[in-house]
Amino acid sequence: MVRRLLPWFGANARDLPWRRTRDPYAIWISEIMLQQTQVKTVVAYWERWMRALPDVAALARAKPARVHKLWEGLGYYARARNAQAAAKIIVDKHGGEFPKAFEEVLALPGVGRYTAGAICSIAYGQAKAILDGNVIRVLSRLFGVAGDPRGKEANARLWGLAQELVSTAAETEECGRLNEGLMELGALVCTPGEPRCPECPVRTLCFARKTKRVGELPMARVAGQVIQRRCAAFVVKKEGRFLVRQRPAGAVNAHLWEFPNVEIAAKEKNPAAGAGEFVLTEKESFCRVRHSITRYRILLEAYHAKLSTEAPRGNVPGVWRTAGQLDRLAFAGAHRKIVAALKAEKSPEKRSNAA
Ligand code: SF4
């Protein structure tokens, strides 16, 4: 299988910017960005990040607000905060040199077995396995691994197979390429819906193809219960400035910016009823954003509003920022869409439509 996969990868690998380097820092950043995010989205983020923070030292000394801004829109912001914490450890403990030992890489904040394996195999050529969604799919089909691939037994078998393959590739010093080849096969050919088996370089070895079980493998996970939620955001503008606040440490999307908001009941007719500080100035929302956080499907409705008590004497629930300053802050994704909607409201096209 290794003999067939490596030439296929050589001929079919996508030309991605992080594949042109063996710099462990650059590979690490690409790997954490790629968790939960598609390749085509990551390319621009990765290039921008590498221009702004080209090495571990730059990331370690960057202001957290800058790190958040560079990550804005990628979601799962703990990844960015962990990356900076890891960079500081590398500077303090490893003299600024990215560690080479697998255990030391694995000990960094936010680095799990998969990421440590990817860095050590791709940057250093070590025989360390990786197992992500793509590799799980390829190996489950190829070797006929039944059972929940995230369950203890099947997962251990898959890690074992991945390790055997990368150890075989070590004989020709191709560990990184083998791991990348497995992921690429899963991304381009052995896809979830309709795999392109006739084009697959390992089709004659494939258990699922031989036994006509491609559609059954890997076994689907039992979906968790989805919960619907509804939130109202209040956009208050005073003397050219908007009221915004930063999410607290420890919360989802910690340290990112947002408009004040509250959760409301699905059928609530007056969204400001539960938020004492705000009074709606328009009955209808001017922007509705649907987004998901883990199992929650959230509808966020933004309303123009004013403060019900005089600011700033009392407890103004946030700080005042101009439209230009909003652009420079890192917003949670759904709230960035509200900022965009505010801009669209002011655009010449919108004004002429209104006229
Ligand atoms: Fe996947 Fe089909 Fe290749 Fe088997 S033959 S590994 S199912 S693409």
C-alpha cells in the first residue's frame, strides 16, 4: 500500500503553501487552523498569519488582541490562545527552538496526538502516526475496521494501522509524505459521500470495495441531540460610537468582541423585555444570523436600540467604539456579520434604495 500511495501523492498532491516548507512552526500553525476548517478557507488565513507572525518568537510576544484579530472568523478561538501559550513555553523552555521530541511537542498546550504526529512526521520525518477524519475513513474502508471509529477498540486498531504504515514508510524516509498522502487520499478520492474508487491507487487492496461495503464504512457516529436557541443583540449608537463588550475569560469565544445580547424565548415578542438596560428603537430586527456552537443551533437577531438609563453615569454594559475601531477589533463570527449589516445599511446603494 505504501508503495502505491507515495507515487500517487507525488502526482496528485494539491499545491498548498504549507507543503512548501519543513518549518515546524509553519506546519504547526497550518495543522491547528485545519482542525474544524476547510483547506480553501485556511490558505488565506495561514498566509496572513505567517506574514504577521513569521516565527515562534513573534507569536510569543504578539499582543493577544492581534492574535485574536488574525484568527477572527476561523472559530474555536481557544486554538489561537493555546498557540500563543505554546509559543511562550517554546521561548522560555526551549530557547525559542521548536522541540523535536514527540513527547515535548505533545506537552504543548492545544497539541494532541494527531497534531504532534503531523508536526514530527512532516517537519522531522519521524515515524509518528496521525489519525484525523480523512485517515479514519481511508483506513476503515481499506482494512474493514467496523465499530465506532472514535470508540476505544476501533480507534486503537486504527491508530495501530496508521502506525504500521508510517513505520513502513520510514524505511524510505517518507514518513511525512505517507501521512500527507493518507490525508490527501481521504480528501480527494476516498471521500465521505461517493468515493472515486476507480481512480484510487489502492483499490485492489481495499476491503470495503471487494466486499461492497463502501457505504457502510466507517460506521456513522450517533448524532447528539441538537438544541435550538434564540438570542437578541442590541446595537446602541451614540455620538457616532457603538456600544460593544468583550467576552469574559473562560466563556465560549473568550476575549472576542460582541454587541450586548441576551438569550430569549423562542416566541418572545419583545426581545428587550429580558434586558433591562435596553429599549428597542425599531420593532423589527435589521439582521438575522444563524450559527452553530457544538450542538446548539442559534438564531441571533440584531435590533437597533438605546440605553434605557442615562450613560455613562451608571453601569454602561460595555465600551463605546467608532465604526473604524470596530473593524480593528476581533469579533465573534456572528457579531462580525452584524457589523457587516450595519455597513450595508449605510452603503450608497442601500441609501438610494431607501430613497
Ligand atoms: Fe476508498 Fe474506494 Fe479507495 Fe477503498 S477503493 S480506499 S473505498 S476510494
